[in-house]
Amino acid sequence: MLQFDTIIIGAGISGLYQLHKCRDELNLKTLVIEEGSDIGGTWYWNRYPGARCDSESHTYGYTFSKKIYKNWIWKEKYPKQNTILKYLKFVEKKLDLKKDILFNNKIISARYLERKNLWKIETNKNKVFLTKYLICAVGSLSSANIPKIKGLNAYKGKYYHTGRWPKKKVNLKDQVIAQIGTGSSGIQVAPEIAKVVKKLVIFQRTPNYSIPARNKKLTKEIINNYLKNYEKIKKLIKKTPGGHTFSFPNRSVFDFSKIERDKIFEKAWLKGSLAFRACFGDITKNLKANQKASNFIKEKILKIVKDKKIAKILTNFDHPFTSKRPTLNTNYYETFNKKNVQLVDLKTNPIIKITKKGIKTKNKDFNFDKIIFATGYDALTGPLLSLNLVGKKQIKLKDYWSKIPKSYLGLMIPKFPNLFIIQGPGSPSVLTNVPVQIEQHVEWITHCISFIELNKKRSIEASLSSAKNWSNEIKKLADASLFMKAKSSWYKGDNIPGKPKVFIPYPGGLPRYRNICNKVEKNQYKEFLIK
Ligand code: NAP
């Protein structure tokens, strides 16, 4: 049985950086195990038409190396899936990472052997490894959720999930296609496929707020400018709550007249960015202020969509703006003006079952060549639970997390020694520009392992009390936020039947979180049990 100092699960943005740190900085014998046939993580699996990032490209990547930052040119405001894959391949080559990655191996179990102080890892290809440190770099949005709709097995056509899109081109040309789901993925996929299909029927359960992305080619001047400002950008994205370049101003919605306020909203709408929510400081905090932003977006949609009935369904919001993940779009609302696009409102006309030929709703039987599920993920906890982790005293993670995903800082779990999580539940993760959070996590984990090794310790484990306090802190912050005003959201586990209904990520913002993590490190991990 091969033994390593560190095994990292996942070769996405986090796994690649963690490999570099463990192998090249700590000189640990390190292996990455990856289910896919290549690197990329999220960007390997999400190949659906229109897949693109909502973070601005010059902020979406690694900042740890000036050389890497300055030697890669982003050509568009928002990078598309394939561009991000190319970028990661460029980084991989620079750091020579592939030789330590085992592809096409899915972890089927990971068990802590108490006496040996080692993790035993098994893959679906019957490979077994031992390791002292196990680092889960499995992503927060990688467990695809295909809802258990009656009849799916009987369906004769092909169906796809956006987050598991095949490598081989999916032929959609002149076909009749169903799309279920209108979150970030659905909003991106619809306008792209509407261009080629004979008919697209979009099944919407809840309308989402979406701001125009206004993607564009970057001019030489913009490119030179961001390259020149590498240090500044690196500092700035560490200071803002979401790891983007924008922060929230002090000005309130109520400091302005409607005309003045709408001018500010209009400017942000024309610019196109997630920064729309930061037009005023109180949009994400105060329901009444939030309503003003919500009304502005609603008015815009009502103007774009020509059919009044469809426009009404698209604006029948049941949650405050930003209480669920806001999305960016390219011609999403305009797509509903096309003759070949139809919208089905699942609130009034729910799906009864999937049939051999298509979908039966309360009011109609549809035939489809293919069905696209843009139905999201078992977020944050799903990817970790799928590893079948077993900690001290044979405790299964699935049982340990049956009521709440207990962790300290989202980085470590009591009873699971030497197991680290990047982007885990209990960390800001999905509420941030992901690579910024990833770099912070990877660096914290690297320092922590270095501390254990230098002090010749056997193991580190989050204490029960620190995990309890951390859950309370998350609850307190979430309860005071607008996030809890959403009737149903994946941030709270509402989208997966049987999942604990608690707010999962840490909602206190990156700077506050980073300070806490830094203090823990400075105090030599007093909140942890070290042996
Ligand atoms: P999502 O936001 O969870 O959206 C899933 C959609 O499917 C929702 O409209 C949901 O409706 C619907 N749905 C789920 N189960 C259903 C069912 N049984 N019947 C009918 N409709 C159902 O998933 P996503 O769009 O894949 O996005 C997930 C996250 O991934 C995003 O929030 C974002 O963080 C990330 N992402 C980012 C980008 C980007 O950067 N551009 C792109 C894609 C994804 P309800 O709202 O009613 O639940």
C-alpha cells in the first residue's frame, strides 16, 4: 500500500495550489486524486453551453505568484469555462503539477486509522493509499442534484445536468429541449441553446434576480492597467467582504430621491456586474432598502420582456434580492421574446411526472428530445459526504453531520484528525469570489501542517467547544442577515430533501473571517486538540 504525507482530493483551483504548497514548500510527499480525466474541478465538469464566470477575470485566479499573474492575459471581462481551463493548464505547466496527480479515480471511502494515525483512502479503481494528512479540495458545488422526479428512469431521450456536462458535443440543433431550473446555470444556458434548438421549454419554479453581465473584450489599455496594478488588486480583493474589487458604500438608498437613486441603479445596470448590489450600503441589509433595488430590477425585466404574462412570471419574486445567489446574464430576458422559447410556471402548473417521451405537467403533456437539468447542487456538504469519511471511534461524517455540519472555521471537523477542508461548510466559500477564499484556505492549511511537522506532533483536531461556538456564530450572523428571508435556498439546505435546514456558509465576510483565522494561527491553534 502506497503511503503519502498528504493526499489531496480534487484537482481544481484549490487542489492544484495545495499540491504546490505541500510538495514544493513543505517538501511533503503529496498526491492529488481526481475523479475527472484532467485538471479543472468545477471548470472541468461545467462545460454546458454559455458557462462563464460571474467574477471579473483579472480577479478570478491565483495572486500568490506575481510571475503567474503577469504572464497570463485575460481577454474578456468575464472568463468563459474553456478559458479558465486553459488558464489552469497554464498554471499547472508552470508548476509542473500533473506528475503528482492520479486521474480517473473517485474516492469511495476515507477512514481514519486511530492506532496508526493515518487515513486509509480507497478509490473506485481498487487503489488503496495511506496518508497522514488528508485535504478535501472537492469544491462546494460539485455534487450535482438531479431531483427525484417520478418517471425519470422511463424517459427514452437523453438527459444532462449542467454540472456534469459531457466532454463530447451534445447535439441540440433543431431539437425540442426541456430545461428545468433557472439559477446561475440555467440563466446562462438558456440564451445559448435558444439560438440553435427548434424549441426550448424552460420550467421555472422560482424566478431569480439577474443583472446584465455586459461581457466585453478587454482593451489593451484595460489589460495593461490590471497587469500594472497587480499588487494593488491583490491587496484590494483581500479587504472586501466578497473578495471582489467592490466594497459597500456608506450611502443609504434613503439618502436619495427616486430620480437620483434610479440614476445610480441605471449606471450600475448599464455597467453590468455583481457590484449592482453595492450601489448602496443597505441593499443587502435592510428589507425596505432592498425593495428599492428589487423594484428597479423588476421594472427593467417588465420593459425587456414583450409578453406581459411571461414578464409577470419572471418577476413574481418570493425572496429579497441577494438573499439567494444573485446572477449575471447575457440576454436571458431577451430570450423570452424569441418565438421558439416557452416558459412554464411550475408554481401554477407543476410537473406531475416525467414520461417516456417528455414531461407531464398539471396542464399539459410535453414531448422532448432531451432534458437539461440546471437544478443545482447538494452544496457544500454533499461533496464531502460523498467521500464516506469515517473518523475516530468509527464515527461516520454522515451521522456526525446529520443535524448540522459541525466544523471549526469550516476548515476542520472534531473527531476527524488531520483532515482539512478547503471551501467547506462554515467558511465564507460560496459567498465569495472563490479563488480569493481558496488562497486564504490553502495558505492557512499549509501553515498549520508546517506547525504540526515542525513541532513533531502527531495530530490536530478541532475541539468540540470551538465547533459549537462557530456554529452559534454562523447562526447569529445569518439570523441578522437577509439570507434567512429567502423562503428556500441552497445556502440553507432547502433544495435537498432530508438535508439539515441551517445556514451553511459563514456570512461574516472574508476580512472578518481572515482575521479570526490569522488569530488562531498566531495563538498556535489553541482552539484545537494537538497531540
Ligand atoms: P441553483 O442556483 O441551485 O439553481 C437551481 C435551479 O433549479 C433553481 O431555479 C431551482 O428552483 C431549480 N430546481 C431545483 N430543483 C427543482 C425541481 N425539483 N423542480 C423544478 N426546479 C427545480 O443551481 P445553479 O444554477 O447550478 O447554480 C448553483 C451555484 O453555482 C450558483 O448559485 C453559483 O454559486 C454557482 N454558479 C456560478 C456560475 C457563474 O459564476 N456564472 C454559473 C453557474 C453556477 P428554486 O429556485 O425554486 O429552488
